[in-house]
Amino acid sequence: MRTRLAVRIGGAARRDIVRFVTLGFGDLSAAVGLPQALTVLEALLGQIFLVTLVARLVTLWVRQSAGDG
């Protein structure tokens, strides 16, 4: 019973993350287990990278604007 519940929760969490990061798999999806976990990890790392890059660019832009004025 617990194993089934854990699998259901894990599958739901994966689907939520895939929807959140809009991977847009369509009919394609990773196999069960490690490939699914790696897909989720890659998606989350991509989001973290994007947020960090945008924050860094904004910081540089604000510093440059403050130096001009």
C-alpha cells in the first residue's frame, strides 16, 4: 500500500514539475525510474540557471545605470 502511494505521489510530482517548466513533451516521455528523475533534475537546473542569469544581468544593468546618473 505504501509503495503504491509513494509511486503515485512521485508520478504526480513529476507531472507537476514537467508542467511547471513547460517542457512540452507531447506524446514523448522518459521511461520510468532514472530517466524520469534525470529529466526532472535537468528541468529544475535549467530553471535555476535561467533565474540566476536574469538576476545577474539585472544587477549589472542597475549598477551601470547608477554609475551613469
